[in-house]
Amino acid sequence: MSQYRAPLAEMQFVMTELAGLDEVARLPGFEDATPDTVGAILEEADKFATEVLDPLNRSGDREGARLEPNGRVTTPAGFPEAYRKFCELGWNGLAKSTDFGGQGMPQLVAAAIDEMWNTANMAFELCPMLTGGAIEAIERNGSDELKRIYLPKMVSGEWTGTMNLTEPQAGSDLAAVRAKAVPRSDGSYRISGNKIFITYGDHDLTDNIIHLVLARTPDAPPGTKGISLFVVPKFIVNADGSLGAHNDVRCVSLEHKLGIHASPTAVLAFGDREGSVGYVVGEENRGLEYMFVMMNLARFGVGMQGVGIAERAYQRARDYARERVQGRVLGAARDAAASGIIGHPDVRRMLMTMRAYTEAARALGYEDATRWIVAHWGEDPRAVLAGAGPFLELAGVVCGGTQLGRAALAAARKLAAGDGDAEFLRAKIATSRHFADHALTKAPGLRDTVVAGAASVLELVDAQF
């Protein structure tokens, strides 16, 4: 029996009132993304999540993916049928380019639907999520030939994609990657090496799996600058598009991850025999840049995301804090003050919340923390990275509060105009106030942790080594 139901009213409210769906629909190529069409798409996605994916979530986790004695990887009962239906209904290509058979819907719509898939059955969603990252990496920087051969079948879901980054000795340090890519006279490469933690690295959902693999050419410099990205299919693709020989890549073992046992997280060996055939994606070192596109889609760890945000803060967090966070908060507060419905009691309560949000980017520390990061990154990057996790939480608190403040304003206006479900709109305002009272109040402490907490973290780290 299914327990999941998508919050459709919430999703549509966010799209129309906060994310600017009407503006997106005026962009070239997105004219079909009208509220009525998007609403119908969301309803159908809810049905698939509720009727197909959610019932498989618990059973799939209990059964888990399996590596059979013959080397074949199988997914739990019901997964192959669900994936086939998923592709037949066009979900895999919803927001993919029409140039390769996709439907070309905006990412705004896809994000809401991806949330449904993840909530109903994360172990299932990991497969199309990784495929989407691989598609984007090839589409951004692959040759026309690579796009022609691989993208149509990846967009349709007939083939899936993976990302192969780390190795047993490397962990999160990609500079330690040792996989080799030896050039051949025909323009291809022979790939050899082992990769770990490869989500859907092998499975029985499709006939072919397109691996994107980080490896080093013989003359590559050390460190991350010497890493390139290669397409390595599980089966060689013939000139006519049919599948040829197996490409010397095999699953050595499967990891077991809590809550997503149905997702085959593989350890893969490339080139144990004659070497896996691979094709370079873009020029030297561009592969690493575009692999990070996939990493951003697939990251789970809060700490690593905090590191990423801290690194990007060095370049642009100051402008983001000022222009995006403060601009939206202050703009929303000004809109509220100029409103002709301030006498409404719900609006007065909402204005109290907005006032708190107005101070968030300043007094509550987001700008303080980003200014500190920008100032200290060059002289003491370890101190900056020590506060990466708290900085991620701080960014979420302040930016989330900004959006909830805007939601409260929109809800109050609709409530005063008698437009929409009054109970739902009051709940939006109450949610915003609750966030201000119980979450936004954490921001000053998080700022202090980022700015002043590095010394104790580094002292503990240094004491252990």
C-alpha cells in the first residue's frame, strides 16, 4: 500500500508565486510550460510516484541489488518493470534537449518531479539522476560524434549513465586518481584502473551502461590538472548503432548503503584484460570540469557541499549575499510595506517575519561569514574549510528564510484578495513565522562558528596526526 503523496498544491504555489513559472514560460522553447500544462504533468508524476515507485521502496530495500556468481548484477523484483514504464512514459527525457529526443521542459518543472521520485523511492531515482548528469556532461563538451552515438539512447533511457571518480587510494582527493588512459592510433584510448562507489555501475535495467571515467594520459601533469574525462561504454557501440563486444569492464563487488540497498553501488574494474575502450570528452582537463556537473547533481554529504560552497564563496559569495539574499529580502519587505492590505492581521504578523528576514543577511551573519571567507581563503584555506559545514547550514537558514518570507508575502496578498484556499494560505504564513522563530535564530551562532571556530577544529585535527 502506497504511503506517499506529492504536495502538489505546495509545488504549484512555489512555482507560480516564487520561482516565476510565468516568466519561464515566456522564454524561447519553454512556451508549453503553462500553469495548466505543468499542473497536469505534476499530477501524472504524482500517480507514478504513488502507484509505481513508492510500493517498491520498502521491498526493494529489503531485497537489495545482488551480484550473482556469474558476474551479473540484478536489481530487486519490480525495478526493471518500473524502469521500463518510467521510460515509456517519457519521464527520463522530460527536461532533456529536443535535439536528442527529449521534451525540453524547463528544469524548474523537472526539479519538482525529481523531488517526487527521490521521496517515493530514492534508490530508483539515483539511476536516472546519474544518467542526467552524464547526458549534461557529454552535451556540454562532447564531440558531435559522441553526442550522435550516445545522447539519443541516453535521453530516452534505453541506456543509462554513471560517473566514475574516486578510487580505493584516493577518497575525496581526486588528485590521487591513478586510472590510466593510453592513446591508440584510431583516436580512442585504453582505460585501466579501479573505481569505487559507482552508483548503478552495473545493473539489469538496460542493455548498455555509459560510464564517464576520470583517468590520466601518460604525459599528464600531476594533480587534478592531469585528469581527463572519458566515455567508456559497457558494450562497444557499432557504426550502425547496434551493440558489439563487451568492453572489459566488470563489477567486482557491491557496496551496501543504508536505506538504498536497492541501488547497486559498484566497485568497477576497467581493463583487467586488454583494456577498456574509451573516448575522450573534450580537451585535456576539461573533463574534470564537466565531471563536476555530475558531482553537483549527485552529492550526498553535507560536509563536501559545504567545502564546495566555501570554495565558490572565495569567488562570488560576497556578490551573492548582497545582490541575491539582501536584494530579495529587502525588496520583499518594501513590497509588503507598500501594500494596501497592511491592516489585515495575518499581514501584520507576516510583516514581523519579513522584518526579521530583512536583518538576516546583515545582523544574522550571512554577509559577515562570506566576507570572512573571502578575506581568509588565500592566507588560511584550512581555517575556511573547517567551517564549511556550518557555513552550508547558515546559507540554508538565511536563503531558506528569504524564500519563506517571500512565500508569506504572496500568501497574505492572495488571502486578502480571497484568491485560493484560505487554510492553505494561512498555513504558509504560519510556516514562515515558525521558521523565523525556530530556525533563523540559529544564524548568529553559525556565523560565530564559521568565523571563530576554526582554531579548535584544526587543533583536534593536528593532534591526531
